[in-house]
Amino acid sequence: MDRIRANPSARARQLSCKEIATIHAVNPESLEVTTGRVSGKPVICMSSSRSIPCLFILADLSEDGDPTSVLAEIFNYKQNTTVLNETVERLFIRPAKYIK
């Protein structure tokens, strides 16, 4: 969450104790962070299932930027030069890969 808070294009949401407990109960290797839309607005979300990618909303994003680029920036992920079309392709990042 510190990386999200440090990004000027993202506003971190407060997770409930129940949400945090649910996240901690999931195998960290299966958790993925991606972008999505809630009420038409871009968000960063997390889930252990790609069929329900926005199970937990981590942050709201400003509408003037590319959500995929913001997510890649937060995780220091080097994406290729083409911007992903969010309706066809979605960037999924596994935070466990970044923890050493």
C-alpha cells in the first residue's frame, strides 16, 4: 500500500479488518493486482481469481491517466511500449514475486 500511497495518480482506500483477514488467509502466491472499473471510474484491485479480478478495491485512480501505466509504475513493472487495451487485455501483477 505504501507504493500506492506514493503515487500521485492513486488514492489508497481503507480496507476493513474483515477484508484484511480474508486477504491474509489466501495463499500469497495466488494474489494478483490489476486494474478495473467501479461505477465507471478506474481502480486498482486485488483478487486470487481472474474470474473476479476486483474482489478487493485497493485504490481509486485519477481519470486523466492510463490505469495500466499507473499500475506498472507502482510496481516498477517494465511493460512494452504498447499500451494495453483494458477491455481486451489486462495487466495482472503478482506482488509475491516482488517480495524477497
